[in-house]
Amino acid sequence: MADIRAETTSTKTPVHESVAGSLNTLTHPGINNMSDGFEYKQGLIVRLDLKMGRGKIAVQCSHAAVNAAEKARLNFPGWWKHWMEEGQAKIALKVPDLDAILRLEIDAKAKGLPIYLVKDMGLTQVEPDTITCLGVGPAPSHVLDGLTGDLPLL
């Protein structure tokens, strides 16, 4: 079977190489941002005070990612297109409580970024209408980093 990479004529770095490059941050101490190398990325910010299980967090981040991306597709089609072509980089971050996530939402709105605030239906681990997660972007990485750069990874 032929190697597909050898057949491409694109001058863009293949997604698999970009992803591999960003994973080097795990083993190279000089690189401190797991999404380095991506021009566009999406931030998924989760509240820690809710003590949600891993599966619940994954679902809440999924809601945030899909809905924020759809807002970007409609309102920032260039950003969305580049983000899709680059491999849809996402970074999962954490905040301590509701106040912190609401401050981020306000700051993201002020910057004009595509956002989606997840309010849970309350069928399992949290009460109805509990704010669990915020999706920001896709947006240019440097803009997102200006908003979320000080937040710890989830």
C-alpha cells in the first residue's frame, strides 16, 4: 500500500505532523503550551467546584465545543475554516467556581469571540440550569491565550 503522505502536493504541514509536534510539549521542557504550532484553537473551560465525574465533564466539554464551533462557523467563517483545516485544536482548562467562569464569559464577549455557556439539563449529577462549562473559539491562538493563558490545564 502506498504512503498517502508521499502523494500529497500540499505545502501545508499535514495535520498528523502538527499534532505530533504539539505533543512534543509533553517531553520537551522548553515548550510550555500544548497547542503551540496551531494558529487557531478552541478553549473548553470547566468548573471544578461541581465535582463532576470524568464522563460528565467530557459530555459538557462536547456541548461547549460543538456549539461554540457552530457559532464560529456562522459568525467567523474564516477562523472556523482555518481551525478545521489545522485539525481542530482544543485545550481543556479549569476554573475554581461559577464566578470565574462568568468573568471569562464577560471577557470573551468583550473581545467579540464566539462562545457557548453550557447550562446542564440536570438529569444526572448537577441541578437543572447549572452552568458547567464554557466553550471559547475557535479563535486565533494568540487571542485565546490572552484570555485563558493563565488558567491551568484540566
